[in-house]
Amino acid sequence: MNDKGFGKRLARELPRWQQEGWVSGEGGQAILADLAARQTAPAWASSLALIGALLLGVGVITWFAAHWNEIGKLIKLLLIVFALSASHVAHGLCLTRGALPKLAEGMALLSVLLFGAAIMLIGQIYHIDAHFPDGIALWALGGLLTAWLLGSQPALLASLALAAVWTWTEQFEYQAMNWPLLVYLILAAVPLLLRHDWRLAARGWGALFILWVLGWHAQPWIGQDWELHTQAQAHIRLFALQVLGFAGCWALLQASAHPHARAMRADFLLVVLAGAFVFTFPGFASHETQPAVDLTPWLAALAGTVALYALGITRLVRTSALTAARLRIGIALAVAFALLLATEVLVPRDNDLPALLWNGLFLGLLYWIGDLGMRHGDRVLVNRAFTGFALWLLARYFDTFWTLLDRALFFMAGGILLLAVGGWLERRRKALLRNLEAGRPS
């Protein structure tokens, strides 16, 4: 809920709390005054320092590029050292003497940008010929070190963004699995996040982890002498395992009250729903007869993923406030979800029955997720459920009627249907969210 919506609800609830004797009249007025004071401060003003740091960093890099040939080697090195040192000194002065924390954050971000400029300039000075992504990795590690030393979330966000560019380049451009990123994520970034309440950085960490996992599909990790449809089936198996693993991670995050868990679980749920949605398409997997393969590695991977998934679902069930009947429905859907994914891993599709089962399960998951959002007061879950249903309806409309109707009639009928359904869904979603905000049952 945003600050404005929270303020409106608080203003409605305070009179009742005062009548019950939970809050005094003076206390209620003080609470509203404090909230109003915090809301009147322009949020964009605190971002000017960060924008200024970005502009200054770009300006320094541009200036170096324009005058590079006119500067001697020693002067170049001295300028690099001076620029980095000045940004760190300015950060310390902003915190100790000026009491300007936002400007200090801008200086921390500037130091990360200048460190990247230093890497590129030193590489040019000494004509260093290296693997291109290594320079980005070094830049990301420099940003991570800056975040550690200065306790700066903007520096960590810059480092995460650079790590995303690093792993994208390695996995999608050079087609090499970026295993060192795991060390960066687990041994370096996680301890830093646990020390600070940086929810935006936690969400960036989750997005980077998702990118790394899905980046497996850009790798030629299957032997090049195998036939193409065998590679496709192996990627489908891997994708099914990944969706099941992300579902287990989402369940663990949903069951946790940690602020970082609340920040990351929306993105994990999005990946799970997107993965389940992909399996609803009949043509997703090849219907050709697949050659026999050794399933032993897949069985081992499936066992580990199922263990993670079972742990997450168990934790979610134990912490849920749903009734016993609704929990039974949720458990049945969770079991069906795991069984269908296990089938995709072990048994290649040879007909459209799996897609039919996936469509029914997908609708059941959307219903349960929406209901969970209403019971737990989670607007994100409600919005995810309605968005998923709208996309499913649109996809099934195109699948079913595209070849059956005249094109003009197809678009006209589809337009009328989608306008009507879209209007109903939006009204229903807003009504549910109003009830959720007011604390009333659906």
C-alpha cells in the first residue's frame, strides 16, 4: 500500500480506535501530523543528488574521452586516483560535517562510476587485451566493495546492474555459464543485504538470480552432435525443473516475514505463473518421438527440486491463515503442479492432454493465489491473479478461434468480448482491493 492510501485508511480507522480507548485523541492527532509531515516532503528532491552523481560521472567519462590524446600517461593516472579519492572524501564530509546523507549516497554512486572509468582508461593506457566481460565483473566487484565499505544501497544497486550486464554478456553473447556469479550472489551480496534493510537492493538481487537461472537456456550445454529436437526436449526438462524450483523459493519467501522476502516474492511468483502459462500451450513441446536418453541425472535433479518445493509448501501451509477447506484445495493444487512438472521432465509430450491439464491447473492456481492475497491482505497477489487470468483468456481466444472465424469477424467479436470481460475484471479487481483496504472479507 502506498503512503497516500495508508494515510486515508489511517484517518478512517483512528476515530474508532479512539472510541475503543486504544489511542488517545492527542496521540491520534500526533500520528496524523507526523504522517502528513513525511508525505509533504517531495520524494523527488532526495533523488536529485543521485541524478547529479550520474550526470557528473558521465561528464567525467566524456571529458576524458574528448581529451584523451592530449594528456600524458602519468597525468592520466594521477587524474584517475584524484577523482576516485575526491569522491570518497566528499562522501565522508557529507556524512560527518554536512549531515547530507542523500548527497553522500550520490558521492558513493559517483565513486562506482569513476571506478568503471578507471578500469577502461587503465586498460587503454597499457593496451590490456582481456576477456571483455572480465572488465565488467571487476567493475561490479568494485561497486560491491564500495557498498560494503560505505554502507550504500545505490552503490549496491549499481553493482547488481553491472553484474546483470556481466552475466548477460557471458551467457547470451559468449554462451558460457557464468558460475562465478554464484559466488558474487551468495558469498558477497547476501551477507551485505542481511546487514541492512535495503528492500530495493534485495529485489534487484532476486531479479539477477532469476536472470542467471534462466540464462541456462542460452548455453550450448548439450552436445552439439545431438539432434535438434533432443536439445529442445532437454531444455523443456530443465525449464520444468526451474519452474518447480522457483515455486519452492516463492513459497519459502511467502511464508517468511523478513522484509527482503516480501520484496522478492512478487518477482518469483511472476516467474512461476509465466512458466505455468507457457505449459498451457499445446504446441510448446515437440510431438515427435524422442530418442531414449539417460534419465538418471534428471531424476537426481528432480529429487532435489521436489525437496525444495516440498519444504516451501510445508512452510507456507504452516504459516497460512486460510481455513482448513481452502488449505486442502491449495495442497491439492500444489501436488498437481509438482506432478505435472515431473511429467514434463520424465515423459515427453505425444498429445495435447498435458496442455489441457495445465490449463485447468493454471486457472485453479490463479483462483487460489487471488484468494490467498485477499486473506493475507496482499494486493500484489490479487493483481497477479487478475492479470494472469486476463492473459490466459486472451491466449485461449487466439488459440481457439483464429482459424475458425473470418478475420474481420474474429477481431470484432474478440474486441467486444475482451472489452466486456476486461471491464468486468477491472471492476471486480477494484472492488476486491477496496474491500482489502477496508479490512472487509471478499
